[in-house]
Amino acid sequence: MLVLTRKKNESIVINDNIEITIVDVQGDQVRIGINAPKSVSIYRKEIFLEIQAENKRAANVKSINLKDLLK
């Protein structure tokens, strides 16, 4: 993991097209702004993990034969 020190209104750039800016610092909370192309998905980690878990559950659903339902 790369650890950087930034102050309010300072930024880092990732891959020439993603900019992360420190917007505000209050106590132990930091507000960040992310400027990225619309094709880049950005999620809070806890939401990203929920999406992954839901995708795994959906992939494990057994398919049913519709003809069996009509019997």
C-alpha cells in the first residue's frame, strides 16, 4: 500500500485520468472528492463488498426448467 500525506485542497492523480482531492478534514474524518471518467466505477468499500457477495449468491442460484413448472 502506498501511503501519502496530503493537506486540504491537495490532490493525487492515478493513471492520468483519476484525481483524488482532499476536500475537508474535521477531526478523524476526511472528505475526499474523486474526479474520474464515467466508465470508472467508484464505490465505498463496504458497498463494494456487498455487491460482490450478492453477485456470488446470484451466481450460485440453480437454474430451473420452465417446462417443469408447467407440469
